[in-house]
Amino acid sequence: MASARKVDERFSLLSVSPTVRTASRQPAGGGAEKRAETGQEPAGQKDREAHFDASWLETDLPEDALILLPVRDLVLFPGLVTPIVVRRQFSVLGAQVAVRSERLVGVVLQRDEKCEAPSLSELEPVGTVAAVVRYLTTPDGAHHVVCEGRQRFRLLELLDGYPFYAARVERLTEPDVSSPAIEARVARLKALAGEILELLPQTLPELASVVETMASPSLLADFVAALMDLDLQEKQDILATLEVEPRLDKVVDALARRVEVVRLSEELNRQTRDRIDDQQRELLLREQLKTIQNELGEADDDVDGVKALEDAITRARMPEDVERHARKELRRLARMSEAAADYSMLRTYVEWLTELPWSVRTEERIDIAEARRILDEDHYGLDKVKRRILEYLAVRKLKPSGKSPILCFAGPPGVGKTSLGQSIACATGRKFARVSLGGVHSEAEIRGHRRTYVGALPGNVIHAIHKAGARNCVLMLDELDKLGSGIQGDPAAALLEVLDPEQNGSFTDNYLGVPFDLSEVMFLATVNLIDSVPAALRDRVEVIQLPGYTEDEKDRIASRFLVPRELAANGLTDAQCALGEGTVRALIHGYTREAGVRNLEREIGRVFRHAAMQVAEGSATRVDIGTGDLEGILGAAEYESEIAMRDNLPGVATGLAWTPTGGDILFIEASMTPGSGKLILTGQLGEVMKESAQAALTLVKAEAAKIPAGCANFDRSDVHVHVPAGSIPKDGPSAGVAMFVALVSLVRETPVRADRAMTGEISLRGLVLPVGGIREKVLAALQAGITTVMLPARNRRALEEIPEDARRKLRFVWLETVEDALSEALAPLVDEPRLVEDAP
């Protein structure tokens, strides 16, 4: 745009000058005419020129010599009339002598503008011969010379002995040639000149006609070059180019660049004007809308919301650095137009800052007796879990400022992990918030998105605290083991800071950009499988195991909690519907198979919906549902005792397994067929379980080798071990004892007792090693109708974890070696050879 203004000013200046001549190339002379042009001398001129010596008029200069006017800031082209300000004494004297003696002068550019007395090497070699058409002085003492360029010259040497610059020169003639190439360049130059004159404002229309009527290519090139805002070296380069065609090329290239600059500048100016006009129009309409609303009495005193936000910042009582940051952003918002692209984003951000509970706390009340009552009222059983929670609350009461551990409830679905968190919040009087982590695979869902993204918001942690409305809420991180990870980062790594009491006092959400104190939040977590939680995150929590329920516990939970809740949910009362004695037991045994009570609650709901339909239709006023009615309502029982599925055949043993949803039983089936001694394993077994089968077969072969010709059958037979429910993946070492017993039963052709179930890992020495999940496995055995459970002796300490009613109904056998398992599991036969020797 600066270039455009310079071109505009030069065109305007020369277009209004009355002394512009474009075709005046007469020889020097016509003194009377020049004197007439000079006019009368201004007042005081004689005094300012008193130093002039008339004898200098008689100075004898050679014919090829000129008085030189070295100039610093312009290049004079032939055919152009240009005013020159002369300041140095030698230039003033030279101009005066040229005017009074009617001599021509040579205008030449000096290379260093700071040099006061330039030498020949400091002057450009090519200059312009000019006639002085006017000389005048102004009241401030400045000397002005209006020069008309005539032709080019080349400096040969400077002449000494003069009080001004004089030099011998070679006058350069310019042949007026014409060719198709020159004519094409002339046409291009005229087109560009016309285009830039149309783009530039405040230009006289006569300039376009002057350019269009110029016939001389040389004069046209000089005229356009003089008018352009080129730097001095570019103009000097054009002046020094004598041949017309190269000179036209240089002028065309320079003018084409200027046209492009002017075009872009005009486009930018137009866009700016349009944008400003749209904003002014919108502002005007908004002001008119406010006026109309005021007239109708519908005006909002805080339309822009800035005052309301300022009051909200004050009420929020933020930390000092956060408040300073919020007020800075509010000032930005106040200066911003509502039509701006960032207005809504910035307003939302400030609103988030004001709505967070920076200083809002709920009064924490910890009454241990009341907390015990609430836990017992909300949850049946779970005595060890309740005791640990009460210990946790007792420490909080005695030392409120202490850093309490983060409790993590681990157990199968439906055992009440999440409801325990709600009970803790109720017992302490805190607000409760829950963050579901299942399927979270991006770090930004924990830490939030940066404000540079469209639609950015804080992370789930800040969202939950904002929803709770208190900085000391109980925050439940649900399904901690279901976290995922992807290219957006690892959310488990982001939780490390959240769950570390040493760091979460200055947790910084990416959206907020300021620290928020999480040290007063009571964090709880739930998982199904603690092994799925990353080790670093697992190290930050205290794991509390919640085992599955027994049938008795499920029956009592259903009577105390589930039945009344489902009655109310289905619009029934005790007078309209009732479950007969044993009905809940039948539901538990025949229609559910789980560690928790979630499916049991659904089945109770199905029964009550059947009764609700009869009451709503008017076909009955009261519905009593007994065990005999369940098949008509729910269909045939989905589960039956696995013992009923057993055939009294050798090679089948009952094992105990642990699953994420609780314990279960599984059958190990073994068979032997003629072959080459291969071991075939089926049932979608994992690597560890396959290794257990191989170890069991090796142990059986080792014991059979003690009998003469005992290994011959194995060498000529293939052993096939199958675990039913082949669509379910199975793995783990705890089926080793059951596999060994099944293989021995096959070899001895002796069936395994149907009321026995076993678990344990075996070694090649015949030892029974401990396994995990004892409580869940025992409960599964009890539910399946097992009366005797065979467990590793090293798991004896787990007996106290088993509910008392289950211990009363079951008989436990503790195994040290596989021989103990055989003696207990296999039915005794008369005169039967033993495969396993008695342990010493």
C-alpha cells in the first residue's frame, strides 16, 4: 500500500505541474523567453544573492563541458520537467551562473548521499543534460531550480578552477528506431500504464491521454520510469540503458510489479471496507434492538453479561492468581464484539471459571455409629468391607487434614461396589459424583481439551466436581479397569496425578489452564479385575475385595432390598402382590447364576410385571406367586444342578474355576483311544491350562511306570482331555488336580465321586500348590450341590473368608499331595492296584 501511495503522489504531483513538457528538445537558447518565464525576482532576493560575482558569467567553459548539479535524491529523465532544490554553495553558484549566462547544466546522481564534495568516482557515469526553465528562492532561503531534461550524457572528467562543479561530457544520441518487438513492448507499456492509472485515485485523466499519444518509444519509457516510485538505483539503471528495447523491458517489468501491488492493495482495502461496513451494520442493528426492547419493557439490564460475570468472579472467591487470570480474560471479553468468532468461546470459558466450586465446601459430619447404621441399612453382609470403611472414616474424623488412602472396591458385577460409594457420601454428608471410565481411551477426557480446539470443554474430573458443586465431594471413579488407550494418549497415565495426594493439590486441566485443588476430594474407585489396572495406578489405591454372595445372602438381600424396590417400581403394593415362601430361592437356584444380585433383581421385576398386568386388567385384585408359578411366568428353569448332568463314568472329574463374574464349576473329561501316544486338548484352553494337562499326564505316566508294563498303554494310545463349554476361553493352573484325578480315574476305570469338587495346581513331584479365588469357588460348589470341597492345604488361611453358613453346609478336605486327592475322590475298589505311592 505504501508503494501505491508513492506512485499516486508522483502521478498527482506531475500531473498538476504547469511546467511539464514532454516534447521540448530544442537546443539551448531563447534567453528572452527564459527570462520571461523567470518573472520578477521575489522580495529580498537581491540581498540573498549579494555574494554573487558577475565576473563568473565570463567563465570560459569548453564546448564539451557542462556545469554539473550533483543531486542526491532524484534521477532526471530527458523530456521531463522536474523541480530541484539546491542547498550546497557550489550547486547554488552553478545554477545561478547557468541561469544568468543561459547555459545548459548536467544533472547527475551521486552515489553516496552523505558526501558533501563528491569526486568523479562517486558520481554516476550517466546523467541528463537539462535547461533551467525557472530559478527562484523562497522566504526561508531555499533555492529552487526547475529543470527540463534534454538528452543523456556520459561523464568524462571533472574540470578544476571553477567555484562550481564542471565537467567534460559526451552527449549521447538516441536513435529513434522502430521494430515489431519495440512496438509490442510499447503497446504492453501503454496498457499497464492505463491500468495503473485506473486503479489509482485522484489522477488527472489527461495523463492517460498523454501516455496514449506518445509516439516515441524512448520518450515513453523515460516518461513512465520518471513517474514510477522506483528506488534511485533502478531509475539510474534505466537512465544508463541507451538501447530502446532493453530499456522498455526494464520499465515494463517494473510497472507490471507495481500494477500487481496496487491491485492487491485495492483488493485488501475493499475487503477491509466491506468487513467494517458489516460490523458497523450489525452494531447499529444491535443498538436499535436494544432501543426497541427498552421501549417494550423487555430489555435485559445485563445483555452483554460482562457485569454479571464480574459479580460472579467476585462471588466465586477464587485463588488470587486464578482471579487475576479470570479478570484479565473478562477484560478481553468486554473489548470484543459479540460478532467476533472467539466471543462465545471466551464467554463460555469465563463462565466455567466462575461456576466451579473454588471455595464451596459441604460441612463434613462423621458419626461412626450413624455411618455403621447407614452401611448396614444399605448393604447386607460385607462385614470386612464395612469394617474397613468405618476405619477409614474414623481416621478422617481424628485427622481431617491428613492424606487418606484411596479405596478401590474390587469384585464381580452386581455386588454393590458403586452403592458403597453412595453410602459413604451419605454417611459423611458430602456430595456424591461419579465418573464412568469404561471405554475412555483419550487423555483429553481426563485432562480436558485445550481451548484452541472447537467445542473444547474440561475433562471428566472437573465436569464431575462442577456437577457436584463442592470441592470436597465424594468422587467415584467407576470401572477403573476398563480404561483404554489410543493415539490420543493414555488416560491411565493422566489419572496418576489425579489419584496422587502429593500432586493433586495443583491439578491443571488443559481447558482451564489454571490449577484446581483436588486434595479435599474423597476419591473412590471400582474394578472387576484389579490385575487389569496398570501397575503404577494400582500402586496408588488400596484394594478392598468384595466377594460374591451365597444363596442365603442373596435370599436376604432380595427380601430386604430387591422385592420392596421392584414392587414400588412396578406400581404394586404388598396388598396387591406377594411372593410365596421359597419363591426367591427358586429364582436364585433356577434362573440366575451370578456372584451379585443384578440378574436376580431383573427376574423379580419380570415376576412383578406379570402381576401388574393382571391387576391393571382387573382380572385379579391380589396375585400370590409361588414356586409352581415361575415356569408359567418365566419359562423353564435356565439352570439345573450340574451334578444331575454327571454320568457315573470313569475319566470325569469336577473342577472349580474363578471367573470375573464369580466362581463356577467345570468338568474335566478324559478319554483314551488307540494311537501313537499323543495328548489332545480341546475346549478352548489357554497356554497355562494346556501345560497343567501335560504336567498331569506326565505325573500319571511316572506313577504308572512303577507297575510292570504300565507305560505300554500310553505308548500305543492317544489321550484326549476335553473341557466342555468349548465356546468359553479357559486358562489358569488351578485345574491341575482335577485333570490328574480324571486321568487316573480313566486308567483305573474307577469313577470319581459325584459329590466332590476340587481345585489346585500340581507339580511334577506330586505336590498340590495354592491357587486364588477360594471364596468364589467354594460358593460356586455350594450352589451346584457339592457337599465336599477339596482345596490345597496351603489355602487353609482362606477359610475365614468363606461365609459361616457355607462352612456349615460343606465338608473341606485339605490336600498336600495328589495322593490325598485320589484317596478322597476315587471310589474304593477291592484289590485295586494303587498308582500313587503313599507319601512317607
